Amino acid sequence: MNQLKLFRKKFPVVRQYDQVDCGPAALLSLLRYHGGDSNIVHLRNLTQTDATGSNMLGLVKAAEQLGFQASGATGEYEDLMREQMPCIAHVILDDRLQHFVVVYKIDAEGVLLGDPGKGLYRLPKARFLAIWQQKAVVLLKPGKKLLRQAPPHWFNWIFSYFRKEETWLYQTLFLGIVATALGLLVAVFVQWLIDRFIPEKDLFKIMITGAFLLALQILRASAGYLRQRFLVELNKRVNINVNADFLSHIFHLPLHFFTTRKKGDITARINDGIKIQMALLQFFGVTVIDGLIIFGSFLFLFLLAAPVGWLALATLPFYGLLLAVVTRKIKRQQNETMKSYAQVEAFYFDSLGGIDDILSFNSSTAFTKGNKLLFENFQQKAAQLGFTQARIAFLAELAAGILIIGALGFGATLVINDILLLGQMMAAYSLLANMLPAVNRLVDANISLQGASIAVQRLFDLLLVGKEQNTGKMPLKLVEALHIKDMHFSWPKSTPLFKSLTFSIRRGQITSLWGISGAGKSTLTKILQRKYAIDHGQILIDSTPAYEIDIYDLRKNVAVLPQSVKIFNGTILENLLIGREVREFDFVQKRIIEIGLAEFFNRYPQGLLTLIGEEGRQLSGGEIQVIGMVRALFDKPQVLIVDEGISAIDVEIEHLIFSTLREYAQENAVFLISHNLRTLAKTDFLYLLENGSITASGKPDRLIKTSKRFQALWHTQQQVHEKLDGRLIHVH
């Protein structure tokens, strides 16, 4: 067993907690192999891992930042044998799943693999070649200065919450000690009763002993009851604080984090908090007390019946061996079960979010089959875990039964040979009967704690993700214009989306931007709100760099009416305020009147208190966008960005909205984004966005005369409208 542990320590394998984290996990394994350290969250950022996983280029660049000399290579098996090991190999599992593994050793017979999904194992040459289909590897040589930044341990994080509630913790432990001590005293009274008072035929002492035993049981039950109440209160306080801090951290993470994670995976990790809660309850309610019971039982066993104590002590190595053998297997199976559950939850979110399309295209059967496959996989993993737990319980119960029978037989022999008194044997039996269930519960608790450690680690991985940085201190004050100068932006592992992008959004006018679908118009709105960082260039408020402005003040004053407005379950009022505190209802009504949309909300039966969303009235696309408009204008932003935000509004409402925008633009800057030139023709200044940069700009009525590109786009759109309706129509 020690050799196996040393073998695994020599060839570390970092396990992946997410399906797409095999690349960062493999790289972290190699970093630790060469004496460095980091955490998988940091490496996920370095490798630019997203919802689709990692690629070879990302691993090479990340390895270089960690201090390696790294390069991607392809070749045959014999070529790989001549290279310095270890390396990272790209493999394909089940002929469809791309995966990264560490090749620690290679010879003519096969390879030793460190697999982030399965652990450390050997694979024959033929089987390795079957999955090493692209013959691609990342070769690494350690430099002189590898990154050595050990991550904080999750236990220190979770225990910090218990230190905050140490009064409740100490009271719980004290009552547990009292209950344990009272339980152990019962064995002493049993020994006295059988060996002293019954032979003496002293009825008074027998009655006194019975009264003492009854009092002990009452005190023990009372201490146990109080301890359980304190434990529930402690557990409640800790879990409230953990959940509050975790959600606060999640809601302050950068937007990029959410675009690279599946919603189901995030919610599954939040739901893992239930496992943590149950494990903590078991640890402080069972494990600590059972440890005291075992220690106290052994102490009294050696005092009352030392030979039986030695017999019981001889069985402990079996339990230790049992725990050592199954712990790693249990941890692996629990990890796989949690990952499978996260996949099921992500599929649920995805399917329910697209139920309209599923019904429209008669795809219910296909999605049902997909869910069945994922759920069957999850249940299979859960069943394997359950079978392992059942085997452990069987072995533990069998060992306990053998020990009890052996202790009774051994004790009876000692009594017959006058080595032990009958009372001592019965007291020893009582102690064993009290101790063995505690030992079995410790085995079960170890399994539960293994699951909790994985759940906490999955939560803790998210806590290692850095919060959104607010480097600015200045308030936003727009005098002339918001300027974009020579801006470059690209998604990880993709070609540049914007190249040398330059334009201005001026105060006192409606500026517009045209671009085809996929040109990055919606991404641009998020860049202007500093939700995404640019690769190069400047974003200026007049002459002040945007990063010098307080990020909360910037988002308050650069408001966006997005293409898709999120409606939350609640009232119209709650959806307009979206968490902003307003003391007086009249203030909201006054603000809506100022915007010019009071008549629109008066059509609802309960006005602003009308329930909408899943639990209330279903809104049309136009109604949703009007709510989004008021939501954006409520704080009187100095820059209003409308991203296709009036495409689903009827002609009358569009006229009202445009009148509102025109009036609002007199004192502020309005930026209208659309692919509909007929809508943009009503604005003061227009930019054409093509291939990541501005190709034409000017007033719409001048562009139709001076820009051939604008003329071509205008006539193309006009022809489309004429073909659709036989005459020129306006699309709103």
C-alpha cells in the first residue's frame, strides 16, 4: 500500500471536476510532477478553456507562462519513444470525445497514463494507438523558474465559518463529551451490579444502582437532545453564511466566466451545498462523538477486561485497511457521479429553455432520448457508487459480528478459567456493543466526507475565480462624446472580431451603427460597459480612459436596451427597478411620465403591480422591449445604447419611442444599433461596421449620395421589402 501511494505521488494526476477541464488538469499534473504548483482555475484561464474545452495552442501558451519550454508536435509511436517524458497527448475517446492525458512513461509494450478522468493506469501500445488518432502531443521541458503558487486548501476556507460560530461549536462538543461519558458509565454500573451487588444480595444497593442507571439515561438523553438542537443551529448559521458568501462571489464574477460555463454546472455546484450541509451535520453530530465513544470504550475495556481490549484492538487494522482501500475508489466514483449529474442538469436547462422550438419542430422524442441516455449514465454512476458502499457496509458489519462472537467466546473462556468475573465480561460486551456501531458509522462518515470534500472543492474552484476588477475611482461625466480609438478585440481561440475599430458617440445626437448579424454589435455593447476587456486600443469618456471610471458608475450611466430583454418572475415594477432601491412608489410613476410611457403601462389591469413572467401574464415581444426601455432610462444614463431594441415594436409605439429618444438625445448621447437601414435612416449620424472595422460614416442622407457601399445596401434592402409586399414597407 505504501509503495502504491509513493507511486501515485511520484506520478501525480489532478482529477477534472468538469468535462472540459482535462487540458488544465493535465497541465497542472505536469507542473506538480516537476515541483511547481498552481490551481486548475488559474490554468483554465491561461489555457483559455471555454465551454468547448482547450486546444493544443492554448496548452502550449499556458505552459510557457508557467515556465516550461513547450511545443506542439506530431509523429509516430516510435518518435514519441525518443522524446523526453512526460508529455501531454491528445486522444479521442469513444471515437468522438476529444481528451488530454499525461504520458508519464512509454516503451515498446505500452504507456503509463495520467488521465484526469480516470486516474493513473497502464495502457498497451495497441489500445493507446487506437485513441491517439491524430498523433499529436505537447512536449514540455521544465525551465529554471516554474510557477510555485500553492492554492489555499478548501478545509481552511470551510473551517473559517465554524470559527465565526465557535461558541455554538464548543457547546455542541461539550454536550457530546458529556453524553459519551454518561454512556460509558453505564458499563461500569453493570459490572458493579453483577460482580458485587447481586452476589451480596443487597437489594438496597441494587435499587440505588437502578436509580443511578435511570438518572444516567435521563441525563444522557437530555444532553443528546440539547446537543442536537445546538448542532442544528450551528449547521444553519454556517450554511447561511457559506451560501450568502458564495452567491455574492458568483454575482460579482466577470461576464466572461458565465459565457464559458454551463448554467447547469453552476447550479449543480450550488446544489452540492446540500451535500456539504449533510456532511457537516454528520461530522459534528456523529464523527466527533463516535471518535470519543471509541476512545472511551477502549480505555474502559483495558481497565475492566484487558484481554478483551487487546482482542478488539487487533481488529482495528482491518478497518484501517478497509478505509485505505476504498477511499480512493469512493472519491473517484463520487466525482464521476457529480459530473454526470451536472451534465443532466445542464441538459434540463438547455431543453426547457428551448421548449418552444422543440415542440415546433416535433423534436420531443429526440430530446427525450437524449435525456434518457444522460440520465441512464448518471444512474449507472450512482448505482456503481451504491454497490461500493454496500460492499463496504457488508464487510464492516461482518467484521463487527465476528468480533462480537469472538469476544463472547473468549470472554466466557476467561470467566470459566477465573481470569475474568462475569460482570467484567458483560461490561466488556456492553462496551463492544456500544463501540462497534460507532466504528461502522465512522466508515460511513468517511464515505460521506469524501463526497463532501468533492462538493466543497467544486464550490471552492468557483471561489478561486477572481472577481470583476473595479480599478476606477472617478465618476462618469460626459461633456462631448464617448470615443472608441483603434480598438482590437477577439474571442479566445478565434480570429479578431474588431480590428482598428474607431468611432464616436456624441452627446446631443442619435448615433447609429449598422452591421450584419454576427458582426459583433451586441458584443460591442458589452465592451462599452466594460464587461469584456479589449486586446488593444482605448475607450475614452471625452479624454478620460474608461478604466479610470468607477465601473458601477459607468454602467449606471452607459445603459443598454439589449436585443433580448430578460423578464424576471414578479411584477412590472420589480422588473423596471431590477433590484434598485426606490423608497416611494410615486417617484417611479413620475419617472415613467417623464419618459413619456405612462399611457403604455396604464393599459394593464393592476398597472405597475401586474404580475409577469412565468408566474404571471405573458408579454409580447414589443411589451418586453418597452419594459427594457424604461429599465434602461430609469437612472437617467448619460449614454443610452439601443441594441436592436425596437425591432418588435409596432408603428405607433416605435414613433413614441423615437420621439422619446430624440428628446433624450438633446442632453445625452443615444447610440442605436441595428441591421435595418430604414430604422437607422432616422438617426443623426451613421457608421457602417464590416469585417471588424468602420467602412463608411456620415449623415444618412449624405451617405445615400456619397457611399457606394451604403447605396448598394440600401437598394438591396429596398428590393427585399418590395418583393415581400409588392411595395416599399418599413420593417419595425
